[in-house]
Amino acid sequence: MNGPTLYDQEGRPVTLGSELGKGGEGAVFTVVEAPKLAAKVYHQPIDPLKVEKLAAMVHQQSEGLLEVAAWPVGILTRSLGGRPAGLLMPKVSGYKPVHLLYGPKSRLAEFPQVTWAFLVHAACNLARALAVLHAAGNVVGDINHGNVLVSSSAVIKLIDCDSFQIQAGERRYLCEVGVPTHTPPELQGHNLRTVTRTPNHDAFGLAVVIFQLLFLGRHPFSGTYLGRGDMPLEKAIRELRFAYGRSAEAHKMRQPPHTPTLAVASPAVAALFERAFAPGSTKDGARPLPREWVEALESLPLRACERRKVHVFAGDLESCPWCLIEVTTGTLLFKGADVETAAQEAFDVAAAWSRIQAVPSPFPSPQSLSDPQPPAYYSAALWGGVKKIFFLTLTFLAGLAMFSTEALLWLAVALTVGMGPAALVCVGKLIAAASAQRRLEKLRKSWHPHSPVDSSFDVLLQSLDHAVKAYLDLPALRKRRMDELTQALRQRQLEQYLDSHRIDGSGLEGLTPGVLATLQSHGVETAADAMAMNLLKVPGLGQVLVDRLRKWRQDLEEGFVFDASRGIDADDLMAVNETIGRVRKALEQELLTGPDRLRKVADNLLHRREGLLPRLMAAQNARDRAMEGLRQFLS
């Protein structure tokens, strides 16, 4: 059923067909008389300034603008000569919002066959479209994910053109709206109804959408805030906290986990992102122009992953970034093989182990900490001190004993005066040497790789080694689980078979009604129940009857035939696959993060040792001086 009839500026009737969409400002309909056109009818009367703007846009229409945008081609009125109520524009068919392309899950549903190369192509076409608009002297003003559409061939179409900033001679019609997530930092919080937009403002929104395309829906200013409190996205934009940039840490930002780094694009493209989001980008003309994006994206070398051809990435990267993300998160980014097969193909356990082994160990200790002399040298010095003190003490005591003998008085004085102080000096030097040795040994225990703290590197390395072995054992683990299922299936069939043979129908001698009642009272009714542990619990049964029942059951078991054609239950099979999948994902994540965790442990140990090394050196020097002093005294 057709809708009301409006009129274009030539007085021709325009009959509204079916509704294509509806927004806060108006609704869009098909046009019965012109299938290639669409009519936008405003909900409220249009103010005179808006009417002027639409007339200027209709006058500006060109082949270039119509190619990249749903540009107004006519004005509609509700009656001949009446007030404008809407506009005519090309009907956009076969296009979808760009966010359905860059969002991983929506892309798999809406653009299931595309690769990253398609995203690069779409980004390049978006920059081309904006270049055409700027060349006509206009500015989008509010470029965002909602007014950019993309086709199945990566062709871009800009919509909601009546909100653009239009330059018509000396007259400028402003863009009065803006989506905060794509509004440049210098305009955040401003009243956009009074702001004159510039191509540099558009350049920010363009860079954001291109980033979202190339980085699979991630926003360049959405990351992990390292400071206190929260960091809303709009505030991060206002404060230029680019989460993926080289200055991210300085701005207390870090990109979210399991996201591609800025290096996923070429160095040229990465440099454009840095310029677009850098502190100096707010100056007019500082951000990359659309043509710069076109040049960089057109020259971006691409290659396909050796393991998954659907993974296309920048050719100068050493390895496929999409494999890493898919394996780590379990999220399928691009369709191809099923998730489980893709994960198995994508993960190279040998390469992962090589990266782990490449992390340098914080051991062994520096050669400068080695003792200059063998251990016997120091123990001999200490033992010599002990013997020296013993000798001096005995001599001193002997001197004291001689004081009672007048003939030996002078010898007694000599011994006590000479040996007493010498013994005290020796004691002091021995204590100093022994204390210095103990301090050094205590510090060395803190340094030694077998201390509880320092062993963390070896413990983690050993854990990763076990993870590798467990990963390599996954096929065997699955086989064991399948064997268990098969065995369990056989056991279930056997139990059903034995349960079908009742004891009261066995015809065994000695099964009187009383015995049968006793057996049943204890839960023994069929051959499946006639296990030794059950039979021994039945009072008064007797060993002869127990053996007879067990033999009967054994004969039945020997006659059982397993029907393998019944197969493993589908739910049991799914449970095994899901369990193996979870184990695989956990092991792959452990191995993929292993190098970073090892480096962190090693860095912590080295940092700790940096503070410990001067103390160790000082303690060793003090020990050597004390030992040398003791040895000189003893010589």
C-alpha cells in the first residue's frame, strides 16, 4: 500500500512507498515513480536555515558526490508551492553500517567471507569518499560509525548528508551534531551547534573509523587505565590518551589484552595513527589528510597466513597476528576452518617453546662474586684463629699460675702481660672474620638461584616444559578419553544384558523361596547384582551358593556380545571434545604468555639483584679484609 503523495521542486508528484528506515529526525521511504530514489520526510517542519542548506546541497550535486554519498537531489513539499517537508536522494541498497563490518562477531554474520584485506580496502575507500567531499569545500563534521555504510564489495557510501557542514559560496551551514566517541579532543564538551568544523576535525573521525576497521572494532582511546579511578572514553579522547601509541604508558594507558598492537599495520600506517591522535594533532592541518591514508593503505603489503589462508595480514610482520588472538581468546576472527581445526592449525607448539627458551636466564651469578680462594683457605684461617686463642689462653693461665712462685715471677708477668692482650686481639679478629663470613653467606643465600625467591624462574620454566608435554599429549589424552567412553559403553551394555537375567529364573540349585527373598531384601535380583561384594553382604547365603551365583554370572559375561554399531553417545562425544578444547586453549594461552611471564620474573630477579650486588661486593671485601687481618695476626 502506497503512502501520501508529495511534490518535488518541479511540481512533479512523488508517491511514498514502503518505509526503509526511521530516525529521530525523519523517516525514509521508497519512491513509487523512481525506484532508484528515496524520500526523506521530516517529522517536524523545517526551519528556514535548513531549507537554505538543502537547496544549496541540491545545487551542489555532482557525479563525484553522488558516487560517495546519499546526496540530496531534490526538495519535497506536501503541496504544490508549499513549505519544504523533505528531500529526495539516491536510494542506498545492498549496504550495511560499517560497524557490522569491523565488529568480529557481526562481521562473521554479515560479511562471512571477507578477510582483513577487505577491511583495508574499505578503509581506503572511506578515505577516498571523504577526499571527494572535502574537494567540494564541505566537511562531514560528525563522521562516525553510524553515517558510513559499506557494500559487499567494500564500496563506501556516506549517509545523513543533510547534517554535514556545507559551504555554498560565502555562506556556511554548520554541522550541529556530533557523536562523542568520534568527536576530536578539542571539541569534546563544546556546544557543537555554534562550532565551525574543519577538515582537521574530520580527520580525527576518519582516523578513528579506520582504526576500528583495521583493529577489528577496537577504539583507539579505549584501553586499560593505569591511574586511579575510572577513565571514560570521552575523557580519554579529551586528554589524548591514545592507548596503542608509543606514549601510551606516559599517559597511563595500556591497550586491552588480546588485541593487535599498532605494528599490525605497516610502519607508514602506524605513523599516521600517531599523528592523528598525538597531542599536537589539535592544531589545524596537523592530522593526516584523506589522500595520505589512501596512499598508505594502497601501498600496504599483504600476505596470507601459511596455516590459515583466510588470515591476511601486513606483509612485513614476522607472524600472523590473527592466529595468536584466535588461539589466545578462542574467538574466531575470520571464517575458514571450524574453530577447533583453526586453533590446532594456528598454534605451533615448537615455535612457542623456542620463544620460551629464547628468554635469557638471570643465572648464573657474576664471576666477580666468586671467592678468590678455595673454601679450605677461609675455614683454615678461622680454625687457626680458634687454635691460636686456645694457645694464648692456656699460656695466659699458666702465667697466672706462676705468680705464686717467686723464682718464676718475672716469667709470669711476661706471660700474663704479653699473652692476655694478644688473646683478646685474636678473639676480636676471629669474631670479625667469622661475622663477616656469616654476613656474606646470608647475602649469598638471597642471591643463590636455589633460594625460594630466585627459584621462581626455574619453577615457571619447568611448568612451561610440562605444559608443552601436556600439549603434545593431547591427541593421546583424547584417545584415552574415547577409549574410556568405548569401555564405558561396553560396560553399560553388559550391565543391561546382565540385568535382563534374573536370579529367580536361573534355575540354580539351592535358590529356595526363602533364599530368593533374602537376596531380594539385600538388593540382589539379577546377574548384574551378583557381584562378590554384594553376595558377601547377604547373611546365611553360604559359600557354596555364593560360588554358584558367581559362576553363573561369569558364564553370562562370557556369552555377552558387544554391539559396537550402537556407537558412543553424541552428548558424551561432545563433552570429550569440549574438555579437550578447554585444555588445549588453556595450554596454548599458558605457552603463548610464557615468554612475557618469564621475562617479567627475570626482570624482577635482576632488579632485585641490582640492589643486592653492591651489598654482596661490600660484604665480600669486608670478609676478605677480616680474613687477611686474621691470617697476618696468626703468621
